[in-house]
Amino acid sequence: MSTAVHKAAELLATAAATGTPCSPVRDLFADGDIDAAYDVQRLTTERLVTSGHRLVGRKIGLTSPAVQRQLGVDQPDFGALFDTMAVAHDGVVPAGRLLQPKVEAEVALVLGADLTGGDCTPADVRAATATVSPALEIVDSRIAGWDITIVDTVADNASSGLFVLGDSLPLGDVEPADVGMQLYRGAELVSQGTGRDCLGDPLNAAAWLASTLARRGEPLRAGDVVLTGALGPMVPVVPGDVFTAVISGLGSVRVSFALESDAS
């Protein structure tokens, strides 16, 4: 990997370790070099695995056409999920755990079989899925002020932070494209959408991910968690917030954020 890839990975790792966001890393690469950005992400993933973190799945980002247009891309992106990123349903995120968190509601899949083909279809995803759950993704950015392009977010593990899964159901009990989502901060409705706001169907997003990873030699495996992408706009977090997502047919999932005074 190039010197620029290593430098970008170091900048992002230092930001995460110190809690101080860094400048955008895009200037280290040629304009729009997404392949280099994924090299940064892969290097970071390898380092985390070596240090004892366990890879438990993947997340999909940029599933909204509006966000794709904003960043000048025509496809989603993906990031890695680690065991240390999981928060229990109705759990509390400690103060200072993240730098610049925002919350979005999603449909999560847990696979019961491998997806190894480079031309995976939604039907293949459906057949391989063991369970489906309502989920909250708590996105974060190591880039100061969320000043990101596609290169920055891909390098920064697709702006991953934490994730929360609600109770699981068999996929046959719900049609992901047909769900409706409401996200509440306390009693206030702050975001809403449907399954069709995620590339037309969360299973479409998962099929894109499975195909992309298989072609890269990193296929999805049985047991992997797949966060399929936001069903509505993401919402900034203030310490003390409590977020609840209600997804029709799936149920609800909740997370709280500790007040700054709760930090140890």
C-alpha cells in the first residue's frame, strides 16, 4: 500500500484515539480515488483484527439517491462492523465514546449462509438470511465538522460508529421494502422513511454489498450482521438524548446517550 494510504490511516487512527477530529484525508489522493480510500479502510480493518477486534459484519452507506448526488457518486459504499461496536437494545452510549455522532434507523439482516457469488441477487440474500431486526446505526466521523467527500467517508470505514439491534424475526415474517420507519428523539419525531428509501429495497442494498465483497475476495459469511442502509435522514446527537426507532412489522429499538457529567 502507498505512503498516502498509510498516512491517511494514521491520521484517522489518531483522531479516534485522541477524540480530536482530523482534517479531510482526500487531499492525500488523486481526485475521487475510491480504490485508495478502500485500501485505507482495509488497512485499518487489518490492524483492528490484529489487535483483537472481531469482525462481525458490514454496513452499507450512501443508499439514498439524494446523498449520492450530494457526494457526487452513483453507488453505495460499505464499512466493517466489529464486536466492540455493538450496543445492547436500550443500552447507553457513554459520554465521549464517539466524536460527532448521528443516528439513523435501518433494517438489519443476520445471515444464516455464506454469500460468495459476485452476481448476488435479492433472492439470494433472502434465501441466505436467517433473521431480520430493527436497527439503529450510530454513525460518526473522524473528519472535523463532517467535511467529507466519498473518499473521506470510505477511508473512515464508511463513517461507522456503533450499532444497536432490536429483537429478531424470521425474514419470512416481514417484507423489508414495505416497512415504514419513524425515529423519535424522546417524544419528538425527527426522521421517517420506508424500506423503499433504501435503494428501493434493503435486500437490493444487501445484494449489492454481497456481490461487491465477493468480487473483492471478502465474501459475506454465515453469522454476519448486515446493516442495509438508512431508511430516513440521520439526526445529530446531543448528550442526554434517547432515540427510539419504530419499524412496522419489526418492532422498535432504543438507545440512550449519557450526559457529559456521567463521563468517568
